[in-house]
Amino acid sequence: MDSKRKRIVILGGGFAGLRFLYNVNRDLRDLIDITLIDERSTSLEKPSLPEVALSGKDVSLVQINFESIIKGENLHFLNQSAMDIDAENNRVTMRDGSTIDYDYLVIATGAVKDYDAVKGYRNHGYSVCDDVEAPKLWGALKKFKGGNVVIGSAKTEWDPETTDIRLAAPCEGPIGEIMFMIDYYLRQHGLREKSTINVFSPGEIFFEDVGENVQSRISPLIKSHEINVFTEKILVEITEKGVKFEDGTFMDSDLSIIIPPYSGTDIIKRSKLGDRYGFIRTNDEMRVPGFSNIFVVGDTNSNSMPKLGHIATMQADVAASSLAKELTGSGYVRELKPEIFCIMNRGGSEATLILSDTIFGGKTDMTLDGPVAHTMKIGFDSYYYYTRGHMPPEFLQSSLEKFLKSMR
């Protein structure tokens, strides 16, 4: 490494980590050396995992090899687990005991999907949350001959001292995809009349992170597909025959699919930078109070809510602009204007695009349904994969959002 360059260490190569890396390497290449640390050898294109689990997409098409990304004399990749952060001395300790020093640290470790927090999951449950669980679900679905399907989110706890918006489920968009895509699969295979689909939410409202307009548009779709939704259901256990809830009720199930509770990563808990659940609060520039050379972006940030890739990349943009301003003495720090922007695959050629900021005090709350939305999703997924983790050009999304808002 060039001793004159600032040493940037990025922990985690998901949406937020890669977005930050690409931004600063574009704008500050001559001023910085970047080391990306991740225990995985590949970055996951998570929005495509429901397609792996429910329509048989090859899992290799959601895995982006880090070695294909980290190219350049100032870019380095360390395929190892980071175990501890010494914020006082600007040092990260690795599993093998080695250390790496930094001038700036970017924590983008994401959240842990805690399957083991759900009793019975390992023996009787399925999920779509990673490239191990998603193929397992596809295998089970291909063997499914009809019966009771139960789909839902476990409740996640948040620290009220660090987290302003506390959703019972960190993100229910994947639940929407699962229920519609399961319905489509069963109809295509002549199994729908032999099956029931019951969906549960720990929240008082299903899709609590969007406003009444989006909810009113999605509700008729749910009913037309004969999907039953139950709210305020706190998952306790998955058994061979069904799902148990905290209120004593039980749902018969032959195929139980859940999003597990989220928690912070072990390194954050050990570092004592985070709250009781392992998430870190930052200021408006995504910097940790008391440690201005540490940025936190993506799901690790306590106020990244819902836990959504779009918000993760927006936070990365803010952090990258803050660092650029500091190192160059020019430019400006981007303002975080969070919004929910996602596309829910509904199977076949149908999808629902959701754009909403009401949970953040805004007035946008709308959907776009049909094949056009589906084409957008396929286009995004393909672009992200084949460009090795680049987001589509910003002007395309801003133009799309302006168009959608003009339709209100």
C-alpha cells in the first residue's frame, strides 16, 4: 500500500459495502487504498433469492465473486472473518489473530438472519434469505404435493434508545413475493385447489412500512389470490405439523416458510460500538458519534429501517460524499432522504413496484402493477449481476421516480 494514501477498510461486501467502494474508488482513487473484508468469497444479489427459492433460478446467478470486483492497484480483498474492532486505535483484528490498521472504517456487515432463534426451524422450516436456504426451499417445493402453506416473519426486537422506527418485521417485501410466487407455482402445477396459503405478520398491520394507499392496492390482490393474512402473530415454534404462536394459536402447515428475526453481527456486539442488539446509531453523515472516522451503512445502521437494499445504498452515498468532502475540501454531503423503493415479483410476468416514503413523513405512497414492473425487476437484477454489483445509473432511477410521482 502507498503510505501517502488514506487507508479505507470496508467490512462487508453487500449492497452498502459495494456501493461505498464503487463511489469512493471512482471519486478518490488517487487518494485512497481500499481493503474489503468479507468472510464470504461472493457478494449476494439478494433481491433474486426468491427466484432461486420459488422458480428455480440457478443460485450461481445471484453470487458475484469478489475477485472479479477487486481489481486495481489500490483495491485489496481479504477473504476472512473480522473478529474485533479497536476503535480507539483504528485497528481490526482478524480470526487468525492478524490485524489491519485503518484511517477510515466502513461497517457494512449487514444483519444476521437468526434462524436458530426460532425453535424447530432447522428441522421443519424454510426461508429465502441466503444462498443456502433458498435452494433448500426450491427442493422442498418441487416435492410438495399440495397442503397447508404457512408464510410469515418472526418478530425482531429493537433498542428504543438507538432505533427511531421500530418495525415488528424488518422488511415484509419478501413475504409478499413468497406468497404470490407460491400461489403462481401451485396454480401452474395444478396444486392450488389442494392447498391453502396462510400468511402471518407480527405487526398490527401487514406491510406496516408503507401507507394506506399502497396497502389498499395490495389488499385486493391478496384476496383475489385467496391468500389469508393474520396480524399480531408472534412466532414461537415450527413443528412437523404446523406453526405455534405466542397467543396459544396454531396453524396447520405442510410447508412453513419464514423470515427469521434479525440481530446485529458478532463483531459489532464484541466491539461495544452498538446497542444491545448489535446495531449502531450514527449521525446524519453516517458517522459514529465519538469516532468520526467510522461510517456505518446498510442494515447494521440502527436507523436503516426497513432493512432494505435501496436504503442501504442511499446511506452509502451519504457516507461516500462525506468522506470525499473531507479528503478533497470540496463538494457537499448528500442529504439522506429515505424511501421504500422495491419491486415485488408475483410470479409469471406480474410484479408490483412500490414507492413510498410515508413512514418517514413524506407524501408518496404508490404502486405500479403488471408486466412493466416485472420487466423492471428482471432488468435490475440482471444489470446488478452482470455489472458486478453496480446499481443502474442514477439518472434512470430519478427519471423513473419523477414519472411515477407524476402519476399520483
